[in-house]
Amino acid sequence: MYKTKDDALAFIYAVNLEVPDKDIVESVICAPAIFLRDLVKREGENLRIGAQNMHYASEGAFTGEISAAMLKSYGVDYVVIGHSERRAYFNETDESVNLKLIAAVHADLTPIVCVGESLEIREKGTTDQVVRKQVEKAYLNVSAEDALKTVIAYEPIWAIGTGVTATPEQANDTIIAIRKVIAKLYSESVADQLRILYGGSVNVKNVDSLLGMSDIDGALVGGASLDPNSFLTLVRAALKK
């Protein structure tokens, strides 16, 4: 929840023509819903716009909510689902994440499905088990074809906005574990093709080491992406992947 309309417009004007070719690096701004139309109207050939949340119902008496069809009608391409802050502050559950994932795919949106553990879980050594259950519940009744239309973001809750980052090895190990879950649910081929990002205090100083790991396909970045110069440094780091 950052920036005014003028700030958002200044940002997109600064990065729009500078991001890498979309066929090499996918660069996405996931913005508050109130700015989506302004950003979509100004996105260039290589930049895409995403929403930060959506409701799973197609329509109805859900005051204040936004449907997948509404987002699609605005030209939005991506939507973040199940972000840890949505889970922590707004009662997002594994079940609602599943419903939103299905609704997003059916509306031809690409869902970025967030999973991750608390510090308590990390210290107990049960990260893989907890994340496995989150993935299994998120992909319940989702076909392999539809699963390939999604993106997973592993974001350890203890590393979000704290300045503490999972080591590249920790992040990579958990993402490898996530791929094993996807392989069990679907196949090795689906697990290899599915894009899995790391999110959690990613910044310009650590992005190269994180993206250099074997199974990290990209980054879901928060505060470090708010400055246009940092944003461009982050997306260009993916060129080295």
C-alpha cells in the first residue's frame, strides 16, 4: 500500500521503456487496484501489470471486493494470491487460496501463488511439511494444464519486511522441496516447467546470489522495488539467470 496516483505514473514512466525484452525476462508490477487502469494504459510491450488480490466469486454481494473478470476487463495479466500479509491480516486461508487460483486461471489471469512459513516453524525444522500442505491445498482440483499457467512464490514470513533474508541455500532447498510436491501431484515435467520465485527481503545486494541458485526462477520483491532505479536493477539481474 504505497504511492499516490502521481507517484505510480511517475514510476511507470521511469521503467516502462527500460525493462528487458519480455521474451527473456517477465517484468511485472503488482499494484493496488485503484491504480491498475492507469498503469495498464501505459504499459509498454515488455512490461505487464498485476493485481495484489482478488475475490474467488465471479460476482455477488461482496462489497469492496474485485473479481477476476473485473481485473481481466482492465487488461490485467497477473494477480498475487495468498500473500503472507493477506493471510496474516485478512484471514486468507489455504481454502480461499485454492478457490482464487482456480478462478484466476479460468479468467485467463496468471496467479502468483504465495506459500511460506513462520519463524517458529523454521526453527522447529518443519518448513517442508508446512509448505507441502500449503501447496497441496492450493492446487486441489487443479489440472496439470492449469497448474502450468500459474507461478509459485516461496516467501518465508520471517524474512518479509524484516531485512532478514533466507540464505540462497535455504531458499533454494525449500523451492526444491516445492518442486518435489508438484512432481508428486502432477509429474516431473510439470515440476520442471513451473516457475517458482523467492520473496522475502530481496534487494539489489542479494538478488544476484538468489537468482544464481539452481531452482529459483525469479523474485517477488516488495519494498526494494518501490524505487524505479532499484526495480530496473532487480529485473535486469534476471538477465544473468
